[in-house]
Amino acid sequence: MARQRALKPCAAPACATLVRGGTYCQRHQEEYDQRRKQALKRTHAKYNERRAESDKFYGTSRWRKLSLYYRRLHPLCVRCRELGRATPAQVVDHIKPLKTHPELATEWDNLRSLCHACHNQIGEKVGLGPGV
């Protein structure tokens, strides 16, 4: 027999509706979803305004050559290797982000090889990292 979760009050201020297994009642959940959607839309718009500027460097032949050479010398994802896995590296990542440390753009000690999965976990999240 499955156990039911206890009822608890909706997290919206001054709402007395009891909910089971969620944070908000149906009405407030819809309002929360709309607010969240609008906030993400603003965050992505701000990010995309700056993206063309920050992505220019990654299109240069200097970066492409450096990235290929670095991956040739470091073919495995460093994070996966620390976890005991051998995963091919697909991305050369800046340890200190290019946006905040442009002077380290081509510094060998500021680079690491990562697979896409690790890059997406480690990298600065859109709208959640510093400088957004």
C-alpha cells in the first residue's frame, strides 16, 4: 500500500490552500510558472546581448589552432579521469572564464580538456553565474 504525503500549506503568502506533494496550489503554481518563464526570458535576452562579443574569440584561428593542439596533447576529459572514467575530450575549457579573465585566454595553465557533459555541468550556467 502506497503512503500518501502529508498535506502542507501552499507556499504563496496568505494562501491557506493545502497541497500534497508540491509547493504551490494549482492557482499559485501557474503564477509561479509564468514568473519563472518571464525571468528566464529576461536572463537569456541579457546573455544573448553579450554573447556575440564573448564568442568572437572562439572563432579566431588562434583559438581553433590552440584548442586542437591542446586536445591532441590532452585527449581525455580531466573530470571524467578524476572519477575513474576514460571519456574523450570534446571541448577545451577555460578554468577561469574568458568573460572575467580575458588576459588568460591563451594561457596553457588556464585550460582543461572536458567532454560535453562535464563542460555543461562545470561551466557557468546561463543567468546563474557571476557577471549576469
